[in-house]
Amino acid sequence: MKIAVCLKRTPDSESRFRIAGSGSAIDETGLKFDIDDFASYAVEVALQINEKQAPGETVAFAVGPDAVQETLRKAMSMGVDRAVQLKTDAPTYDGLAIAKALAAELKAGGFDLVFFGKHAFDTSGGIVGTATAELLGVACVTSASKLEIASGKGTARRELEGVAEIVEFSLPAVVTIDEGIARPRYPSLKGIMAAKKKPLETKPAQLGQPRVTVKGMSLPPDRPPGRIVGEGVAAVPELVRLLRSEAKVL
Amino acid sequence: MPNILVFAETRGGALRKVAFETVSAARALVDANGGGQVHALCAVPSGGAGLAEQLGKHGADVVLTAENPGFANYAREAVAATVAARAKSGGYRAVLVSFSAQGRDLAPRLAAKLDAPVAADVTEIRIAGDSVVVKHPVYANKVIATLQLDGPLVVLSTRPGAFPVTETPRTATVESLAPASDPSAEKVVVKEMQEGGKGKIDLGEAPVIVAGGRGLKAPENFKLVEDLAAAFGNAAVGATRAVTDEGWRPHSDQIGQTGRQVSPQLYVAVGISGAIQHLAGMRSSKTIVAINKDKEAPIFKVADYGIVGDVLEVVPALTQAVREAKASG
């Protein structure tokens, strides 16, 4: 299978975030960046499919400034064959513009499957994958937590709100990957060495004039400090009283 | 101001709470900008006209019903085509959907079909001249981004729970709409729906959530969480990632950064220490109660009310007390 995996580079989700001096971005000083978790599941799923159904090719794509090259190398160290950077000056919040750049690049690529994470930790919008599928005019399955590909068809499981949906679709298709589907492998030393020699192509991304721009970023107001009502079973009556008379939720 | 088109989400032909939230949000937005109409579109197998009263109650002026047996489930391609075709017919400033499972799928499709700027998971919307300005929590709710969207028509998905359901009753006009593509000829075909359990309240809809963590010590002790939820009567049961990874509860119950993000009226955290990934999924709840044996647990920093103690003793006592409080009315 020829599989494309579209990656995003995001900071470690456990980081403490500060706002940059510009007021419209986070301060990246000291933050550790990596392949976004969901995209790393997508890489793993792609590699597993191509290991089972050889011969195949797995190609990683990322839209962004040169910092994404490190992310693409990481994917190649996991086993991705080659990578393409669609270069921009800075990250953008215009998800449709990113989808257009990716779709223009993927269109002639002859991919059977295009994978994305179901969303990325930073914006959690989940726009780019589905919009790319629409622009390519192919089937799109979002949030797949199980995936099987056999004889030109795919079957996926999607965990929805209290319901699981099993869907069937024909290839080519875009699938966005949920967690729980596969545990991403760690790059081996051999993989890291090999990745240095794998091709990483850089092309300008055609983003056009962005129509979604960041006007500002701020930290959310803290919750008022919590209070301990008491200890053990003895505190239950007071808790119930507060839930009734103060919080009015009982 | 011009009109707003809302996708009024249904499941099994019935409107979901998020439909009322998006209709209410659209009503508030047009009213704050000199008035305009709210058009609510539902894609249902049949009986669309019967939804008009409920949608009118929350501020819809026009209810557009697309009926086809293929809309028994969310038919992604036909719904997107139908909403986009209507949006293209003109006169709309924005298309609003919920940032629910359906809306997450729908909003980017609409943006691509309409070539319209899109923002997801928004918690505030205002019109500023020729732009639409929204707030969108990012980095697992640790940062709030203010985004400006420039275009005559924009697509927005609203965060469930962020917009209050309001009543601004009116008699909605019903207009029937032909599906813009055949919902039974989709590229993606739903083969099966597995219900999470009959009568179960979804985490996104429940006014009360009782969630359990590793402090419960063993899967069988989740019964205590279920009992407490049952005592409230209107509660759903959630879990931490540690618990779903252990297989004590299904993954669909997971609340947190990589699971569901919820904001109920009341969130009761049972034996949950409050890892940052968990807090990311529930810290916007209105009232938070925490029961945990470790008084240093981070959950107590966000909990409005905390009890330090053994959950195996405190929770049954609380269940009994809630039952009594409910019984006394």
C-alpha cells in the first residue's frame, strides 16, 4: 500500500505554558516538542499495515517551518520511508489553508490511504484531516479506534458519544486515528541511523492569505481555591448541605 | 445582521441537547447584532416537522427538514452536502454546528465545500465589523486563543456545554428540503451501531457526572460509583485514563485530554488524584466535588468541596445521603 501520514509537531502536553511577549503565541522557551500523540499512532498503524501487506511505501508529510524537519526525521526513524516538508514561515490556525496545501501535494501522489491524528493536542480542532479528504474527494473516516484493510476495502470502529459505530469504506480514503489503536514503537538505534540517510524533501506550501488569524492568547482564569469540607464519613452531611444550599445542584 | 444557519443535531430522529445549545448560541448572536433569523436544519429519517416546536422554543425562526430513511444514522456525506447547499443559497453570515462527534466530522467538510474559514471548539462568538471573533481553548484548556475569521461566511463548531440553552419561544416556519445527495450512496457506510447501554445518559449530556479513578482499588468497586450516579438519577459514569487502560471501564467512559471533555453542573471525582490530563477534561465543570484519601492530591486544588477519606467508606455514605436528599425533594 502507498500510505501518507500527515504529522503535526506539538509541545509536550504536560508542559506549563506561558504567553509570549507578542501576546498572540505561547512562549516556546524550554518546551519539548515531538510528533503529536495521535499522529504517532497514525505512523504506527501505517507501518503495521505495510509490514503485513508488503510491498508498500509510507511517506510522512508536515506543514510548517523548518522545526518540523526534526518531527519528520523521527517518523523516518520509526520506519517511514521518506518525508516531505511543506514549508511555511510560521504555524497557522487556518486549518482549511493547511488542508489545501496538503491536498495539492497529495493529489498526484497515488496514495491508497492518507492518515492523520484525529486531532492534535495543541488546537484539538480536528479540521485538517477531514477538510483534506473533502478537497481530495475521497472517503473520510474520523476517529478510528480500530482499522482493518483488506482487498481494497477498509473497516473501522469509531467510539462516539456512548455509541460505537462500525463503518466500511472503499479506498482511497483519509482516516483520522484515535488512541487505543496501536502503541507507537520507539525508534531503534538502527532506525535512527537509517533515518539520517532517508530523503526529506522541502517544498514551499501554498497557503495563500490566511483567513483565520490569532488576535491574542491568554491564560484561563484560575478556579477559586478549593476547600476541604472535612474528613471521612463524618463530612458527608455537611457536603450534602453545601450541594443543596450553596451550589444548588441537589 | 444576516441570518445564521444551524445544524440541529439529532440521533435516532430525536434532537440532542447540543442542538438546543447551538440554536440558543445563534439566537444570542443575531440578537446582539441587530437581529436576524436563525435557521435550524435537521436531517432525519422522518417526522422533521415535529421538531419545529422544540427548536422554535430555543429561538429558531425557520426549521429546515431534510427527510430520508438514510438519515437514520449520521450520513456524513449527504448531511454535509445538504447543509452546504443550503448555506450556499445565500444570506447567511455563519454556519454553526456543535463540536460533538457529528459536528467534528461535519464542520471541516462544510468549510472545504464552502471555501469558508473555520474555527473549531469555540466558547465565545462575536461579530466585529467584517470579522467574526471567537475564543477557542487550546493546549488542553491551558491557554485561550482569540481567533479572527475573515470571510463573508464562516463555519464554527461550538464546545458542548459552553453555550447555555435559553428559551426565546417563537413559532418556527417549517420548510422541507431535499437531501443534496443520496444518503444511501455514501462512500462510508455504517454497518453497525453498538449502543453503550440502554437508558444510559451520555457524558456530554449529563448534568451530573460521577467519575472514578484508581483510588477505587479494584474494578468491582466501580459499583459504588454507579450507585452514587443512580442516587443522583440524572448522572453519567466516567473514568480516568488509568482505569480505562486497565480495562475496568470501556475507553468511551474516559474523561480527560485524550478522552471526553465535559462540563456538567456537578462533577464528583471519586478516588481521582487529578493528573493534569484528567483535569484538562473536566476543570470547566460548574461545581467539582472530590473524595480522595490523599489530602495533597491535586484534585483538591480544583475541587469546590473536598472530603479527605477512604472512598470505600465515604461514597456509600454519600450515596445514602443523596438518596435521602432526593427523596425529601
